[in-house]
Amino acid sequence: MGKRGLWIVVFLIVWMLAIIGRLTWLQVVRHGHYADKAQQNHVKDSTLLAARGTIVDREGKDMAVTMLADSVFVDQNLLRNETDRRKAATALSPLLGAGEADLLKKLTGDDGFVWLKRRLEPEQSKAVITSLEQQKIPGIAVRKEPQRIYPMDSLAAHLVGYVGGEDKGQAGLEQRFNEYLTGKPGEIRWEKDAAGRAYGRSVTPAESGARIVTTIDSTLQHKVEALLDEAMRMTRAKGASAIVTNPATGEILALANAPTFSPNDRPKGGSKSNEDKVRQNRAISWPYEPGSVFKLVTYAAAIEEGVAKPDDKVNCGNGQITLGKRVIHDTHAYGVLSVADAFAKSSNVGAIRLAQRLGKERLFDYIGRLGFGRKTGIELPGESRGIVNPLNLWRPDSIGSVAIGQEISVTLLQAVSAMGAIANRGLWVQPHVVKQIVSQSDHSLYEAKPETRRIIKPETAAAMAALLERVVTHGTARNAIHLTGYTAAGKTGTPQKAVGGSYASGKYMPTFAGFVPARNPRFAIIVMVDDPVGLHHGGSVAAPIFNLIAEAALGDYAVPPDDKRFRETLAAISKKYEASAKEQELADQAAAIGIEKAEPLATPASAAKPLAKNETTGSETKPKPDRKGAGVSPNLQRTPAPAPTRPPPLPPAREAETYVMPDLRGRGVRAVMQACAQLRLNVRLLGSGIAMRQFPAAGARVRAGDACRVEFE
């Protein structure tokens, strides 16, 4: 082989090695890349959007749902022509509610995909689609997007929370259970030939998010929010909060803050904006000095430890006590009182005396036992643990401050949970707002299993319940709590508001916490009003709101009255109505057979009453039976029946007894109608929602047939 032939062989070998190397590179090293490109040429994928899970109240009513809405976007890489951009800005500007110059900026650039406006209204979407079809502008299109809707608008907004622009939870349950609520998107895959024709497809369905069942009673929640709004309007306060729980189960039936917001409106301000403050769940995240409400800890600890009994005497020092260089005063100069009276009158000196008997170590222990200084573990973000200083930071006079609810900060949730433990015979139950989380296939993903712990003996809890009831009957709330037929228990508090590390003059946060009925508690309730103008005591500001909330809850849940005297009165009225019905039945029978007169039973009470004259016919009718129920004489005198052209007139109405007008405020329409029907009042209802004003006022004397007007909001 010659030299030329050798070069040809070398060339062929090099050429073959290059071919082999290239094939190895393409088919081995870059196999995945080119396989993906081939797949893209033959397969087209489309994403199926997954709906976010729903949030419902305890009855299954929707509080948060997801719907699909249209959003309009531009692909700037496809909209390069300046004329097309200006034409698009001119056409879409009035439809999107944006300035033409601002819209033109969004249409211009190299960013590629840019949203022009998200989640259009239905009519707005139709107009945009029509305009795009008419203008035939490249690069602008409409895409379906999930939209979070809150059907109840602002109701329980602080609890439900809201989502951000990408449907990610930003507050409340939306944030806490975002992983459960977020669904899994699906996919449609089309296989196509070289000409782009589809010849097969596979579908992976989208999986919607789970459903959260809350403990909230939306009807009661609405009433509580309306009452807080009315309280703010009447007191010109900066805010108000309230919580209603079931002390036996820890379920929160209502949790409200005023002012509130609509989660349908996305937040616009920064973290320091007033809007952001309104969106904070102040009932669980804003600790404040509780004042005299905290005395329940001091007294419960003293009774549990055996250093005091309700009947024991305590020297209230004529209204003042000195601790080191500090003098602490009472609002009134009390001398020696029983422990029960000292609690009912909310004596600061009395509480401090009991705390001194306990000692700071035992008092500190019971503060922790009742749940202060720690989070309750409620399923909501942003809960505060409050502020409880460790013992090594207590000053010599700190035991006096803490005993009366100063030098300590708590949340409303902690306070109502402690009150609920007293109502629940000394057993603390973890508060919670979620009953269950259920997947779309009805598989349970989460069940509420609240923590429980014994904090005081049942005997101590019973003694504390009696003390709390005395606050309502003889103490600082005696003029505010009037629940006809029901007993109530609670504690007032009038703490000064701390601003900038010191107490603000003339600023208070009146509070009332308690439970109803006192003898068989069904609801534990707390109310706090932030900085009211004018009246500022817990008994005059917060307690009346508690009264209305309790009345609404008792009525909605048809809780039987527990007041013994009231039950006896109802039984007497029931017997009286039964006698009246029987009497009317006999009168109707007599009228049917033509009897004009019926003699009453020969009893001294009935014999003394004259016969009443019928104003229409002048015929005599039987008198009203006495309270023991006089019946109709069996010796009826018969006379021939006339041939009337119309039915005989009914007997005249008996003289009506007077009744005390109940307090209808805070009740729903049905409860108001039932109460008025029981008193046989001619009621006129104005508006809807819950009763806010009534005429006659509560406590007025009324008779059957009197007019009654009730205004609802």
C-alpha cells in the first residue's frame, strides 16, 4: 500500500471514529434531552386546575369556596408591533379600568408573560373577549384561574382568613391548613402525529383540596358581630372583641373582633398600615392586662389550697393596703367582708390579702395551671402566649399587682378558657375551631382531639361558680345581667390601657367574662371593649353586651331555664292557659247548642265576681276564673237557640294580667315572635337580623293585646 493509500485509511478511520463519537454523544450522553424534545413534538400537555378546599361552619354552610374566573395576560414576545400595542392599550384600557399609559407599559418589554388583570368580573370578561376577537391583537388572551370567594363576606373573617394572589393562605384557617386546602392539579396529555393531528390522550384528574368543618355557629357569630358593632357605635370605642365557647367540649361557637374586614378584598397596605391592624385576630394575638377578671385565679387558688373559704372573713383595710412604698386602693372603703362579698364587690385589698396567704410561689403555680403564660394550641396562626414574668423578676409588691390582674398580660382566649374550666367543674379543655378535615373522597384527614387537664377539684370549681354567680346577683354586675329565667355567673374587670409602657390616663378596656346558665353551664363568654368614651367600667360597658350575647345563645339553642322561681311561674302560667283553653272549649260547645248563659262554680272567689257584659250583644258571659281555676257549672240553663244569620259572637276577652316586658335585644326573629306570642302582644317587626331596639323597654309592665315594636339590624 502506498503512502496515498495509507492516508486514505487513516482518514476513513478518523471519519468513522468521529461518526461513532457523535452518535455516542447524541444517543447516550444527550439521549434524555433529545427524547424530551421528541416527546414535546409528539405530545401536548394541558394542566387541569384543582379547586381549593371549602371551609364550612358547624352546620355545613359555606364560609370559603373556590370558583373559576377569567384573567387576561399578554405574551410580550408575540406583541412586538408598536401599532398593535397602542391599539390594544386603547381598546382594553376602559374595559380593565386601567390608564392607557399604564397599560401600554405592561404591553411593552421583554419579560414575556405578564398579567394585565386577574379575576375579571363575568361581564368584564365577556367584554374583553369580544374586544380581542374584534381587534385580532396577537399575544393577548384570557385564561381561567381559580378565585377564592367568601359567601358570608366579613363574617368570622379573622378566623377564616384570606388568600394571596396565588391562592395561598395568608391568615386564619386559610394559612394554618393551607396544605390541606390546596388541591393537586391534574393533566390532559394529547399524542399527535407529524402533521399535528391528535390520535390519543390520557387524563390525570385534578384532586380538589380537603373540606374543613369548623365549630363556628354562623348564626350566633352574626349576632355577636352585630352586637359588637352596635357597642362600638354606642360607646365610640376603638374596638371590641368577644368569644363564645362550649366549656364542656372546648368548641368555639363564635369569635369576633370589631372593626372587621372583608376577605373578598385583598390587602393593599403594608405591615404597619391601619388595614393590617384591622386584619389581626386581636382575640388571640393581643395580650392585655385583664384587671379584676384575673381575680378568679387568686380566689380559685386560695380556695383550692385551703387558705380561705367563701364564708371566711377578710380585712379589706377600709379600701387601701400598703406594699413597700406603694399604696393600692379600692374604689370603695370596705372594712371586714366575707371572702364571697370581697369577690362580688371586686375588692383589690381583699384579693391581695388572699394572695399574701398563698405566697407568690403557689400563686405563680396556679397562674400556669389555669393556662396563662402559655399558648392554648388553638388551630389558628398568630396566637400569643401572653406575658407572665418569671418569679425571679417579681418585685416585692408584684404579688399585689398580679393578684388584681396587673403586671401580667393575657389574651381573651386564655381568659375565657380559664372561665370555662371553672364552669366545667375544674376541668380545662383546649379551645378549638376545627371539628374535622375531610378529603373529597370523604376520608377523614383530621379529627379534633382537644387536650384536657384537671386544674382544680370539682368542689373548688363549685365554690368559685357560687362566687361568680354572686357577682351577678349582688356584686359589680348586678345592674347589667338580666336573663329572665336563667342564672348567670361572671366577673367584671376595668383595667387601664397600657400605652408605651405606662398606663394611659382615662383609657380603659372594660371586660366581662362568665358563663350561663350558672347551675348547668352551656356557654362560656368573654367580652372586651377597647377604650370606650364615657362609661368605662366592666359592669356598665362589657356586661350588658355579655347579657345580650348570652340571651341570643340561650334562645338559639333552646336551653331550658334553670331559675327555680321562673320555672314555677311558667308552670303556673301553663296551668292557667290550660284552664283557659278548657273554659273556651266549653263556651264554644255551649254556643254551638244555643246556650246564652253559663253559671260559674259556686266558690267564694268566683261568686264575688260580677258577670261581664258583652259589648256587642249585651248578653252575659262567664267571669274570669280565679288563679286556682274555677270551672263551668254542670247545671247549665238551656234556652231555645235562635236562628242566627251569622255565628254567635265569641266571649269577650278577659281582663288581662300585667307582665314584665322581657329584654328582646340580641334575639332572632323567631325567638322574638315566640316571646311576644307567649305574652299575647301585638308585635310589629322592623328589619331583619337580630333585635337591637324594642318598645316597650325591658322591665316595663305590659298586658295581653298591648302593642310591641321591635327593630332588627
